[in-house]
Amino acid sequence: MRGVILDAATLGGDVSLESLHQAIPELTVYDRTSASEVEQRIAGQTIVVVNKVQLNESHFARFPDVKLVAVTATGTNNIDMQAAVRHRVAVKNVVHYGTPTIVQHVYSMILALSNHLLEYQRDVSAGQWNQSNMFCLMDHPIRELAGRKLGVIGYGELGKAVAAVAPAFGMEVLIGARPGSAPGSRDGVNYLPLQQLLGMADVVSLHCLLSEQTQSMINADAIALMKNDALLINTARGGLVDEAALAHALKNHQLGGAGFDVLTEEPPVNGNVLLDPAIPNLIMTPHCAWASLQARQRLVTMTADNIRTFCELDLNS
């Protein structure tokens, strides 16, 4: 079978694509593909490997040779799934490849905010330690995690993995029912009403998918329920949080801090209110929480596994 990778650069230049070459002997690799180049590059291909390139009804209708779209990501929002079904094109994504890396990123943000690491580093770089009249600087309050409450909203693979680490820091875990999901006990887990969790948690970590129900679930009203020294962590989707409301809350000291790896528009070519350098106690990273070399290599390997499974089923059908 012939295949093509349309946006290999999104996997990083340091990963090996050998498993994909083994799964697709006739594989063409493109680092990037613009919308105007898609048709030319998928023509005559049986397997199309994509991360963020969009495939729609027109592509599936005009190129019936395409039998499989292998998505090198968990989300498939760049694929017209209904059109794929109509044209009998299989779509296979990859899940759970980045869990250890994302958990590590979540706690990196929690610890950096709790210890004010960035502020102390800036103070040292500015020479304030050199000029201190005692052996240390204590200008920024350091908070222990022990005895504090971690609120997790979105208790799937990632939410469970983040919650599992919390006891190592002496934290109590609270699980919140996301919008669209009823509170109560299920499968041995007590899901608190969202409003109740927001009022109790010292750290809130979001791990929900973006949907009509979860869009702007953390808005001005929700933030008003939170403790004024609470931390908000979002490594899930930018649209879960009203970014303007968060910026206002941080500037007015209504929250203790926030750590974000996602924005509503990525890359933020039109700017974003959270990119204002005047916002205090905000750590912003460029959607890299998933991107360790190990996670990206797992992603490639699991994509190749999906392709091999599809080919085996196709041969036996």
C-alpha cells in the first residue's frame, strides 16, 4: 500500500519514523502541507497520516483510493468524520501516549507557582540576592502542597494519573463533575458538584474535552467561587476557560496563580489576553505539555501499530 505523511514536522525532527516506514513500505514524507497542496499529495494514496492538516468531504469524494486516515493525535476534529463514514474511510487516532509527560508538566506548573520559582529566578538575575542584607530572599510567599486540596475536573486517563500523584505531596484529591455530567457516586468515585469543588480546592486542574457543555466552564462566576490563593491549571483545551475573566482575576489578585499550556487560538497569531506580560503569577507554555521525546516516539509507534492492524484486517476481509 502507498501512503503519505502530510505534516511530519509536527512530530519533531528528533523522532524516528522507522516504524511508519516499516508499516508503509511506499511512504512519502512531507514536513508541512498547506491546504492548497493536500489534493495533489493524497492523490493515489491508500493511507494518509496527518496531525493537524484538515481533510473534508471533497477530499474523500475526489480520492476514493484513500482507505485509512491515521491521525497522529488523540483529537480528530481536523477530520470530517461523517464524510469519512459516508466514503468508507477508516479513521484511527492515538490515545494515552503522553500521560506521563502531561502529568509531569502539570506538577511542574503547580510546584513553580507554589514556590514562586520564576519570581525568585528573576530576583537573582536582577542582582537582588547580591544586595540582600541577609543570607536569603523571602519576598514571595512559598506554600506547601501538603494538606492542600487538589480538585480534578475530567477524571479520565489524564485526570486519574494526575490525581494518583497528589498523595505523594500530601494532598487530598477531590473529583468534580464536569458540566453535562451529574454529580454523585459512580464506580467508587464521588463526583462533587462543580460549584462545590471550586469553593473547596486549593489547586484546580482541568482535564476535560472541549464541548458545548464545557465551553467557558471556568468563567467569571466560577472564578468568584474559588479561593483567592487558589491555583488554576489547564493542560487540556483553551476554550474551557474564559481567558479575559482569568486575566482580570489574576490582575486583581482574585486567584493565587494559573498555569496554562493551551489557548483558544493556537498559535496565537492574533494575540491573546493571557499573553500580557503584566499579568502576575501566570505561567504560559506553548502547548508543549505532551511533547517529550518519549511521548512523541510512542505516538509514532502507536500510529504504526494502527496502520498495521488496519492492513491486516483489510487483507483478511
